[in-house]
Amino acid sequence: MIHRRSFLLSTAALAAYGTTGQAQAPMPGMSDSPAGMGAMNGGLQAKPSGLDLPQGEPLRSLSRLHSASTQPGSFVATITAAPTTIEFIPGLRTEVLAYNGSVPGPLIEVSEGDNVSLHFANRVPGQDSTIHWHGLPAPPDQDGNPMHPVASGSDRTYAFKLPEDSAGSFWYHPHPDKHTPEQVFRGLAGAFIVKPKVNLLPDLDDTILFITDLRLDGEGVILPNTESDWANGREGDHILVNRQKRPVLNVSPGASHRFRFYNACNARYLRLAFEGHTMALIGTDGGLISEAVKGLTEILLAPAERAEVVVEFGPSAGRLSLRTLPYDRGSMMGAKLSAVDTPIMSIEIAGPVVAPILLPSKLRDIASLGTPVARKRITFGEQMQMQANGAMSFEGRIDGKPFELFRVDLVSQVGETELWEVSNPTDMDHPLHLHGTQFQVVERERYGSASPEPILAWKDTVNVARGEIVRFLARQDMPGLRVYHCHILEHEERGMMGTLSVQ
Ligand code: C2O
Ligand code: CU
Ligand code: CU
């Protein structure tokens, strides 16, 4: 009970924080610069498309990547990133980038212990790409980092073995040194599920909700980022679930349903809530938590975060929405971000009543990473820089520096538990993501007062609200170069990233 309350409070506090406690100091170099204002406001006036996407179609399940291997324990497949067209709006062909022709990319579903071999063909015209296995413990040279680009027109194979106890809801997306945000908002991203060998959970209906957003102009064209997008992170006008706008999912009265939420948006924050129903949180970025946290009315997901929940729909027939509620993540130049209460999916409860399924009290064992033997401290920064033409451009920083390929910013030792402390003194929230491992958030501090994290959970991305310090325990188990960055992809590309050398 105490856990549930404090969990709820921490979410509510996050939501309330921006409206009351936001730092009001203007950003350096930005306050009254007319050139800056002009450039930024120009970006804000992106005209919304008059055409709308069809709504209310049955929720599609994701297409699947099939293994070419017949050997148990081995998954072998080819993934090609290439342009194609999609009719988001009937009669209008929109040019996108797709993995194997599909947006989102095909679902990759494997099991703990599997050997995975994925051949990647980069057919994105004129741009390097990579595939990064977000959240998975792939060795550094197999993890699609910016240090290992795959040139346009060329190929490579990624191979890694999934360790035991690695089940969870992960994803994959490009991570080249340039063009990551663009390749993702044009369509390159997909779900990667690792199934457990032994399942402690009863067999529930299990639905992946891969949430993205899309901006189309009046001709159905995906336009490039404006300067406001670079500063604030790009948010699309349409929120899509498995590429559909407000689809409908049918469930039986009485059913308990498992959902895997993905925030695969470049920058939009999702505050997810089912009308009239609470959720039991059962999993986070790195798989199941030890015990379900019941009674949650909403879940906040920053870009790249995932959550698994179980919802009991109750015995009566009816219809309700899954919504995303407004969240104030801070912004520059008055942009309205993640700010509109939007229904993103409908649930139709109909048919014969089924018996509810009870969750076991124990879902998984999670051991604490223990006492740290080393510390890391990093600080987010934002800057506006005057361009040659007088326009201002946004620059992201970690510890005052922009990302530089191959420059080592931090060093860790293999196998050592470290306490990471991430500070965000800027005007916007920034979700920190660390490659190569799952970590455990232990504490969040605001205005000098720290509150312990209510649950022990595996995370690879954590929101660091403005004015907040987040502390987590992490351990890296493989030597090599890893990166850490803000997962608002525009910020990552504009320099909010650093390199960790694990030795
Ligand atoms: Cu999901 Cu470094 O990325
Ligand atoms: Cu990652
Ligand atoms: Cu950011």
C-alpha cells in the first residue's frame, strides 16, 4: 500500500512540478534575441494537416520477423532498411523509411538463451545507419553504436547471445552519428521481445502497443525538423498505436489483459490512462518487476521507456478509451508539448464473460546491485548558439560538452557497481538512456529533498525532470565503448550524448 501510494505520488509530483516549480531563468543567449525569436517562432507555425487519418479500425498486430534457422535456440534473419510508401491517408502515398517494408518494423520475438544473428542491409539513400538493440545486453561492437556505422548500400551482421534472465520488452532503431531522429520519425523502429524460459505469469492475452507519432503536411509528406523541433524535440500531430490512429481492441468482459506499452516517439511524453480502470504495473524497461504494483490510474512514459501492465476489464460490456493525459515537460519559446489530452485507442468490451485471472504475488526475483564502489556524475545542459545567418540553434550538452565520436568521457570497470547521479538544471525534462546494461533507480532529489524510488526495477531509460537529480546503480559486464544520452532524439543528435569506456 505504501509503495503504491508513493508511486502514484511520484507520478503526480512529476506532472505538477512543471506548472509550479519550473525554473524561470531564460536560457543563455536566448532571452530577447529577435533573430532567435523569429527563427523559433517560424518553426512553431508548422501548419497542421487538414487531412486526417482513418480512425476506429480493429487494432492490427505487428508483422513478425521470421527466423531462417530451424535449429532450436538460434534466430537468424535479415533486416533491410529502405524507403517505401504507405497510405496513412487513403489515396495519399507517404514516403517513409521501413524495416522490411513495414512500419513499425517487424516484431522480433526470441527467447532467453537464444543465439541471435541479424543481417542488416542499409538501403537508406545517402545516409549511414545502424541497428541499435535498445536495452539488450549486446556486446559493444554488436550494438549498433554510432562508432560502427553501416554505409548506405552496405551490409553487416549483428550477432549476440541473450543471457538467462533477460526476458523483457526491448526495441530496435537506428543510431548513426547523424540522422538518427530523422530515420526514426520516418519509420525505422520496431519491438524486440525476449520471452522467458519459465513463465511465472498465467497465460494472459498479451498485446504490444508500439506508440509513435507522425506529422504529415497537407500532401501527406513527412517534413524535416524545424528549429523548434530541434530545441524541443519533434512531436507529431497524430499519435499512432501499431501505426494506427485510435484503433479499437476487442476484449471479453471479465478478462485480464496484459499490455506492453512502448514510447517509441522521438520526444513526446505519454501519460497513459484507461478510462475508469486502474492498471497493475508488472514490468519496466528490463522485464518483470518482483511484485505487481496495483491500482495505478496512470503511467508516465518518457521517450524510449516501456511498461508492462495488466488491466482487469470487469464483467460489464462497454467502451472506453486509452488516453494520454497532458504532461508538462518544459519547453522553449512557448511551444505546447505533450500537452493535449488525447484518446489513442478504444477498448470494446463485448461478448461472453470470462473468469478473471489472478496475478501471482511474486513475478520475479530482482536482486539489488548492491553497494557501489565507484561514482559517476553527469549534468545535462542546453545552449542556444548564434548561427552565421543570425538564427539561433539549439545545442545539447552533457557536462558542458557536445558529443564527439570516439572521445571517451567516462571510464568504468567491468563488473563494478557504480552509483550514477544525473542532474538536470535545464528548462526541459530529459530522459537519460545508458547503453549496455539495465540499471536500478534508487533515489530522486528535488529542491534538496530526496525520495527513495518506491520499486526495485530494471531500467535502461529514466526521466530526469527539470530541477531533478536522479541516482541509480549500474554495472557494465562487457568491455568496450558505450554511449549515454538524452532519448529525445533531437537532443541526442544535437550533442546531448557522451561515451563511456568500459575496461
Ligand atoms: Cu534507444 Cu542510444 O538508444
Ligand atoms: Cu539504447
Ligand atoms: Cu533532452
